[in-house]
Amino acid sequence: MLRLGRFALIRHIVLPGALPQALVGLRQSLGVAWLALIVAEQINANNGLGFMINDAREFLRTDIVVLGLLVYALLGLGTDAIVRFLERRALAWRRGFLGR
């Protein structure tokens, strides 16, 4: 119907149709990945941020615990901001996309 080849069909029809859902999936999977990393570091780590937070918790160093949680929060917000930037760039063609 459109007289497009296989590559052009994928590039102009399939990819733009699937890109919004793929980027939402990327945002959600990055959130789950950060959560899994935090849990894994809290349970069984010999070094790293989770170990530092656990060690500080045992010695009642609340300031270090809060600092570690802030670092986790900033890393999560940073990765989310990167994916939202990619969404704004990749979906600029989409009518009604605000990208805020």
C-alpha cells in the first residue's frame, strides 16, 4: 500500500510506533534496576554505597546514612532525566507530546 521496502517500513512506520512504549519501558526498568542494586548492596556487599550505609547504620551514624540515601536519589533522578531527555529528542515529531 505504501510501496515501502522492508527497511523503510521499519524506519518510518514500526519504529516510530514502538518508540514511545520502548522509552517508557526503559524508564521503568531503570527504576527497578536501581531498586535491585540498592537491595543487593544492602544485603550482601563488602564495599560500595550500600555497605557504607549498612556500616553507618550499625554505628548510629545517621548523617552518613542520609548522605548515602541522597546519593542514591541523585543517581536515580539523573538516569531518569537522561531518559526523559532522550524522549524529548526522539519524540519531538509526535503531535501533543509535551516532554516535560
